[in-house]
Amino acid sequence: MMTLGELIDAIPNNDEQVFFGFCGAFPVLSFGSYRGFYERCAINWTVRRRSDDNTNKPIPPTGKQLRAFLLSQLGTTMEGYKGGTYRVDRDTLVHVDGHGECNNTPISSVEVLSYMTVIHTESDQ
């Protein structure tokens, strides 16, 4: 299980898109308290829009965008899913999950390829 600091260090500061290792999903630049362990954070996710999809669905962030977002969260506090406040720092453990979900998806590794970056969870490896 990776910490926020380890995740930040592993994501390249580049213009390649970032995806999760399951179902073509990718990070949304928001996170909050993980429902399973309130002191841990969870990065929200969505699925990639198709090229013929004219909706306002988000597109995958670049490494630069995701790193900048995660760096901006260091030193902040987040409200626990059912209360309490927790400081976000480099040692905060990180999951991938939607708000209010508890799917046991801790981040385990980052794979940097020449054309994209893949964030893996323990459940997709």
C-alpha cells in the first residue's frame, strides 16, 4: 500500500495521461476521506469518454496535473467520512474509490510507460 508521498514521487511530471489499472478508469482531480479508514484518503475515479461521446465527461489528467493536484493537498485537513478531521501528509495511505464507497482498493504501484502512466491497486494486480 502506497502513501501519498510515495505516489507523488512515482508519478512523472509529464504530459502523458494517467489511468488506473482497472477497466480503463482514470483519476478525477478530487479526493476525500476513505470510507473504510477515515484517516486515509481516496482518489475519486471515472471511466474514459469515447471519442464519439460529446458529453462533458472528464478526460484523463496528465502526470503534471495529477502531481500538482496531489501536492496541493499536502498539509491540508480533510473531514473524515463520518466526522473528525485528519491532516493530509506524505505518510497518508491512499486508496482509489468514489465518495462513500469502500471497495478495498489501496494503491500498490505506479507503472510508467512511454505513452501513459498506470496506477495499480492491490485488486488489479
